[in-house]
Amino acid sequence: MYFKKNMKVIQILNGGGTRTASHAKVENVSKNVVKLFDSEIRFHAHSGIEINPAISGFYMEIVPLEDQDL
């Protein structure tokens, strides 16, 4: 996976046997860390998995939106 500035992504919350998705946009990528606009959560640039989830058993991940025109 790769992420770059202004890329549209799907942000997925996993936990409690459920998954919830929302749209987001990459603010920047620096030192293998992805930051989204309006979010304090940081993601690994290679896997898209949240760094240091705040709630045990729950984590977020991001995946690039295939159609960047949406």
C-alpha cells in the first residue's frame, strides 16, 4: 500500500465484532506515518493500521479509495 498527500481513503473502525467505514483525506505522510485531516490518529504508511490504538480490542485502518475522483 502507499499513501500520499491529499489522497482520499476509507477509514475503517474494527472492534467488538463490527466494522464501520467513513471517508477521509490524507493531510501528509512523513517518516512512514500517515496523518489525516481533522484527526489525531496516526497510521503506519506501509500497512495503513493505526499506531497505538487508544481502546483495547478496537483499532482503525485506512485503505486508498480506488476512484480518487469520488
